[in-house]
Amino acid sequence: MKIFAIADTHLSFSRPVNPLHWCDVETYKPMDMFGEEWHGHYRKIYDRWVNKVNHGDLVLLPGDISWAMRLGEARHDLDFLGLLPGTIAAVAGNHDYWWQSLAKVRAALPPNMRVIQNDHLVFGNIAVCGSRGWVCPGVDNFSEADLKIYRRELIRMENSLQSAGSGVAEIIVMTHFMPVNDRHEKNELVELFQRYGVGTVVYGHLHGAAAGISLTGRRWGIDFHLVSADVINFTPKLIRKT
């Protein structure tokens, strides 16, 4: 099994997608408003995904999956992901407003997709944990409201890590936000990762010039990967072979 990761797919299909007829695709929020590299990004994701990922592989999707505001509006986006090879494991991003009732979300998922919220998934001897996360203390203009959300996400992350127990060889974490501030200062999230023996963290959210502040590589005994779709050229990034 190979483990890949890609975040920020930002899908917004208005009708079912047929990969044999890309000219018929309709979206309600074309992403090229954010840069020419986003033009037809969904086709880039599809083509590069099917060329790299096999059916026995795992693809981590740490948030900002769909622009939909309600679950029903996300159905064509989820169906599109259902066309792709591999098992998809996801956490929510800050734009995933459609992700509200967990039971309803899970009922709407395509057969190849699973999600994490206060729990974990196991693939072989690897546990995948995670939560959405939030901006971390120490960023500019960090507010009391931010602190409240950050604390809540700490609890959700620990719930996920605790649920994995000790019967796995490795823990990989997905979180939508970079789990440190832009000075890469150690914080309570990193301490959680160390306490539970997390070996790898994948995250998204950062785009364009903002990706320049990203934490990547090995730090505190943990491998960090920024996998925002535009940063990795809309190609799932290979994280691990097992």
C-alpha cells in the first residue's frame, strides 16, 4: 500500500461529472479566480490521481473538500471523489460548511471514502487520526475567539489520538491548518503529537505566497508535509510506502 495526501480540492460541481466529457462540467465557483494555475483544477486532480494511485492505496484528504454550504449541495463533489482509485480518508477544513451532522455525512459518502471526527481509522498497522485544527497562538491578531476554537480543536485532536490506543505501529495525523504558528514555535498540538507517538503530519490551507511560511520536513521527531493542491501541482503527494 502507498499512502498519498492532497488537500484543498475545493470542488463545486453543479452536475454529475463524466471524465469522458470534461467540456460538460459545470462549477458554481471556478477556482481560477485565485490564479491561472487553478483553471480546470478538477481535471488536473483527476488525471494525476488516476495516473499515480492504485485501488489498494490510501489517499489522505485534510480538508477544504467542497465549497458546498449544505450536504445536499456536495453530492456531485463526493460522487466525483468516488470515481477515483484508492481509499480516501478525510478531515474537515474551514470551508467545509456542508460537514455538519457526522452521521449524515458518513451516509452520503461514496464507498471509497471515510472521514475522521473525534475518532480514527486503521489501515494495516497504521492509525490515521486528525481534526480540522485552527490558527495557532502567536500568529498576528490572534484573538480570544481564536483561542476558544484552538482549545476545542486540541480536545478533538486528543480524542482522536486517544481512540487509536496502542495497538498500531505508527500514527499519521491529518489537520487542515498548519499545526504551528508562522514562527514554527512548539505548542500544545506538537506536544500532543509527541505524547502519542505521531510520526507524520499532513496539512493544507496555505496557498500561494502564504505557503512560504509552511513547516515542512522533520522537526521534533515528526515529519511535516504541506499538501495543498496547488502547492503540489494538483498531484497526490506520496507520503509513505508500506
